[in-house]
Amino acid sequence: MKFYYQFCLRDWKLALTAIFMTTVFFIGCSQKTSAPESSQTTPLSGTITEFDDHGNAVTDLVIAPFTERGWKLGDTLEATFATGQKIQIKFVENYGDVPDGDYLGRFSTSTHLFKIAINMGNISKTLELSSPSKVVLQKVEPSSMD
């Protein structure tokens, strides 16, 4: 009788272990298949702290949040200002990387702060922006060719 009891106990342990392992497997799989929010599409909020001598909007944004989101030179970003205005800017290294009159965003080589500008223009006058005011940046995903 003792042998039969040990045999049944071992079967129950195996059955419970199998159920437990299967449950853990399915929970793990369901978590992996859920679509996480892409960090590239997470908006980035900042403040326009001042305007430089050329009318460029100087923000309090530094490079770290850009790299954390995977944003890189050449990306198109949408800037939404406190006034409700929205513009698309090209994230570039130099002003000359976009044609005259185009909107751009770049990091200052001296202050390392992000600036929003118009190449050969004055963004503060053109968009009638004020300082301090909020700005939200978000990456614009390229449209797919279906």
C-alpha cells in the first residue's frame, strides 16, 4: 500500500508541475506578443526659454531624450507650440542642411540645447512665439508606399 501511495503522490506532483509550467509559459507568451508603445513615437515636452539674436527658439531640451527615443539626424519631427501651431521640422546638424525658408531643429554647438529655427529666417516673428512657452516634439513616421 505504501508503494501505491508514493506512486500516486509522485503523479500529482508531476501533474501540478506541468500545469504550473504551462500557465507560466502562456502568461509569458501573452506578455511578449502585446505591442508595447514605441519609444520613437513618445512625445518629448520642453520649454522655449529664450530667442537668440537671429530669432531662433532656444529650448531647455538636451540630447539624451532624443537618443533614448532613437531619434537621429535626418528625422522629421512635428513641433506643437503652446499657441496650438504645428510645424514639421527636419532634425539636422547645420542650418545649411535644409533649403532657405525651411523649418529645422538642431543642437547648439556652444550651449548643447535644442533650437527650433527657420533657415535664413526668424521663427519668433514668423510664428509670433513667446518665451517662456511649451513645445512638444514628436517624430513623424514616414508614410508607407502601399
